[in-house]
Amino acid sequence: MLSTKVTFRWFLLLTSFAVVGLVLVNTYLFLQKFKVEERVKMSVWASAEEELLKSTDLNDDLGNLTIQVLSSNTTTPMILTDSKQNVMDYRNIDINRAVNSVSLKKLILQFGNENEPIEVIHNNELFGYLYYGDSALLKTIRYFPLVVIIIALLFGLVMYLFYSADKTAEQNLLWAGMAKETAHQIGTPLSSLVGWIEILKQEKVSDDILIEIKKDIERLNIITDRFSKIGSLPMLVKKDLVVETQAAFDYLSGRFSKMIQFKLSLPEYPIFINLNSELYYWTVENLIKNGIDAMKGKGMIGISMEEDEKWVRVLITDTGSGIPKNLQKRIFSPGFTTKKRGWGLGLSLAKRIVEEYHQGQLQIKFSEPGKGTVMQISLRKIEIS
């Protein structure tokens, strides 16, 4: 059964299409009615012209009504011709175009395509034709359906962006909730493990074993702390990015296979930024692990740094299989993974840490199948006065 929210979205969408459809149908009907009224008006004008011809033959004075009808048309462009298509009169046409007889001939063809010409009869014989085009108002109204369609498309785009953002927000809340729950679940047995260490000390277990257990507990504490920070704004502190990157490198380089070569190239001077160290270590760790997975456990991982006046860029390079172009835009999407086992959260969380928490940017600087990948973390430097 569809949720109330989904039902409301479909109702709003269908209602919008129904309103647009009604507007378009009514606009079409109005245009047709308006064209009929214009033809009636031009037919009356043609009848008044016939009266004018009669009065000329009889040398009678024109009636006031006839004069009013002949002078009433001030908007609809028209051309009066004789039976041989010779121009006898024209009205409401740009004088610059009217001077040119060629332009008048073109207008006659144009008016004939827009509206069927009206025959002018005199003494029961064809005297000429009244050609008329669409008035400025009719031409303006004709574009109204296009305006409605454009507005409908814009409305649809806004709705799509709104619901897309809403869906993304829901996903972010889901991931944040999962992260916090994971931190909570890990925290409970960790407390027990600390107590068990004290018991093991009393049992005179080897110190080497206890040291290794403590390292694992510290590692789990770090992971718990990382997960607990997801979904809430972490505290950023002024840090030397060179020192923090060196610390992350030292920690990670000793925890992978000796078949992985690590290369580090950092400046010999400090570069200060606002940073949350634990989340930064997590980001670097995720990127390095992805690089090692791409190399199938054998190759080279490099960490280097570039900077300009405002930004510092941390480059993490691997010699792995590379990322195909058709996947490069998707690798940061939550749930997307190319691994047989994996949640597809690592790069998504890394991007969120860099871009939402640190107001930086995480992107693929280079990647090509068979040539490896370079991931780039861009962070804003602190201005030193």
C-alpha cells in the first residue's frame, strides 16, 4: 500500500497535468472562437464595402453606420483587391512594407494561408477579394499555450528537484541513523572488553597479548567515534594538514601487506586548515583502501600535496585498474559498489565528510582503465594575517 506521502505526490502531479491540459484545451477553443469572431467582423466590413460601391454608383450619401463600420477596423491587417488580384486598398499594415508592391503580394499569399479570403460582390458579380491576417492580439494569444507548456515544464523540473532533494535527505537521515546505531551497538561490548582486560591482568596474562588487545579496543573506539559523528556537525579545529596527513600515513602504512608500496611527498612547512582529525583520517583510509582493492592487494599508493593561495589539495594515487568513465559519476552515490561484498558507503561518507562538514571538495582528478586513479581532496586554507 502506498504511503500517504507518495499518494500525495502522485495526486499533486496528476492534478498539475490536469490543470495544464484544461488550460491548453480552453485556450485552443478560445482561439477558434476568436478567429470566428474576426471573420464575422471582416465579413461585416466586406458588406460595408459593398454598400460603399452601391452608393458610389447611385451617387447617394453613405449612411453613418456604413462609415462607422469602414472606419472601425483599426487592428486587423487587411488588403482589398479586385478580381484580378490588383491591390485597391489596405489597412493596418506597416507603411514601410505597404509602399513595396512586392511585399503586398507576399502579404496577400500569407493572409490567404492564414484565413480564407472573403469575396466582395457588386451588381451580383465578383468585384474583388478581402484578404485579412491575424490581429496582433490573436497572434499574442496563439503563443499562450507555449508559455503554459514552458511553465508546466519548469514546474515539473522544480517538483523533480524538490523530491530528488527530499529523497536524498531521507537517504542521508537513513545512513546517519545507521551510523549512530552502529556506534551505539559497538559501544556496549567495548565497555565490557575494557573490564575483561582488567580481569586478564589479574590472571597474569602476557603483557604482549594485553597490548594487542588494547590496540584493537582503541581501534574500535576510533571507529565508534567516527560513526557517532555522522549526521551531526563535528567540531573543526585549526590543524596543520601536513602533520595530520603524515599521522594518517604512518598509521595506515604499517597495517597493509608488504606487497603494497607507500610513497609520501609532503611540504616541509605547515599548512593550516579547520579540520576534524578523526574524520579526515577516515576519509584518507577509505580512499587508500579503495585504491588497494583496485590493485588487488599489489601495487603503489602515493600521497602528495599541492596548494595555491586559497586551497590545499591532497592527492591519493593508486596503480590499480582505474574507473571506467561511465561509472565515475556514480561512485559517490550511497549504496553503489563494484565489489561482490560491500555496502557502497565508504566513498559516499568520505564525500560527505569533505564537502558537507569541511566545505571542501572530493573528486576524481584522473582515472583510466589500466592506468590507475588519482583522488583529490580540496580543503580551504586558513588565512594567516
